[in-house]
Amino acid sequence: MSNASPSSRRESLGLGLATVRATIAPTVRFVGFWTAVVLPFVYIPLLFAGLDGATMNAFVALLVAHVVSLLVGREYGQ
């Protein structure tokens, strides 16, 4: 049987989550920022190929990915 109270377990769990969040968040922001920078270069071949059925689906998926990466990486470098 453990001597640790439920509140101390919650605090240690919260401290562990804060540590993980502080470690992972900068990496996620970095990837989001640089993905947002690079993705517009992928649009160029799609636009030259024309936006028919499959190409249009890829273009819309890239736009969605670009918006998500902009949102994720917006605080990178601040």
C-alpha cells in the first residue's frame, strides 16, 4: 500500500505532463512553422498540371494541411 495521497499523485502527474508539454511543444511548433513555409512550393506543380478530379483533391488536402500547419506553428520563435 502506498503512502502517497491522491492529491500528491495528481500533482506529480500534472508536473510530468507539464514537463512533456514543455519538451514537445517547441518541436511541434518548429515542424508546423517550417511545414507552412514549404507547402506553398508544392502547390506550383499541382497548379501547372491543372486542377481536375484527383489533383483537386490533393490541392484541397494541401490547403487543409497548410492551414493546420499555420495554426500549429504560429508561435514558433516567439
